[in-house]
Amino acid sequence: MKNLLYSFIKSLSFLTILLLCTLLISCSASKKENYKSTRNSFYSKGKDIQWLPNHIIKHIHDGDTFTDESNNVYRLFSVDTPEITTFTFNHKNESTVGLEHYWAQKATDFVKRVIQNKKVTIINKTHDVYHRLVSAVFYKDGEGNVKNLAMELIRRGLARIAFISKTNKMFNVDSGFFDYMQFLQEQARSNRVGLFKYDSANFWNIFPKSNVGI
């Protein structure tokens, strides 16, 4: 009788441990799935945006700067792409070189492909020191899905997160948006996608200036 009782208790303990392990794995998978199921139309206020195209992008300066049909100049919100040109000490606008220029061109080519001469939804946030409209930009891909341009640049390893924060009032955004952007960047870094495949020395050759995202 004692042996039967011991066996029963032992089997219950095993089942309890198995159930706990299953729950832990399920919770972990659920957390990842929440990231995967977050739509790319996710906006910095923590909500999805409505697809209400309000501009046509006519000119792409580089991966994070472009002009619309009314000659408004936009600076893409929440990310920074490598510079395709730079001002020299003689105040001349010259082409960048090496890895910086290579990845700047990659980012520029991608942005041209997805938004140039196409309708986009733009949500303006503020002006920067160069009087550009700092804005979130959304476009539709070939399958009709609404995409957040900044997220797609991060996902493809063509940009880094910049000028957003959960604590700095000047750059404050919704914590869900911030965490998801961080997740996308860490995922790109872990998978060594695009410019995130380089070591720290080469990474800073791609972004040689001190305009680090906060």
C-alpha cells in the first residue's frame, strides 16, 4: 500500500513539473508571438495608424530624408541612416566614402524602391534644427500591407534607432513602441543583418559622427 501511495505521489510530482515547464514555454512563446503579430503600422503613441495617404514622395535625399510633392522636406522619425553626403571643413557638400557610403546607398535605394513617387501616410511630430519636418512615414507594400518605414529600415539592418527615449522628455515615446524598436534592432544584431554584422570599430566607421540615438 505504501509503495502504491509513493508511486502515486511521485507520478503527481512529475506531472506537476511537466505542467509548469509547459506553462513557462507557452508564456515565452506568447511573448515572442506578441512581437511577431505587432503590425508594422504600429505608431509611436502605441497604436496602429489608419491608412490615410496624404502625400506623394518625389525625391529621396538619403535613407532618412526626402521631399514631397509640395517641396516639404522630411526627416524620418526614430531612426538614423548612414550619410550619403557630408559637409567638409570648407563647407562643401561631398560624398561620403567606404562603409558609410556603401550602407547609405543601400538605405537610399531601399527607400526609393518603397516610397518614391508613391502615396504615403505621414504623421508630423516636430521640426528639427534644419527646419525639416520630423515625421513617421507609412507605406503599402506589394501585398497591400501597411508598413512603418522606420521599422522596416531597422529590420533590414539599414538604420539604427535614434532620438527616442522612455525617460528623456525631449525624445519621449510610448514604452511599447520603444521596446518594439529595441527588439527589432536586437533581432537584426543577433542575426547579423545589414550593417549590424560588423564589429564595433567598423560600425562606428558607418556612423562616424557623434549623433548617437538617445
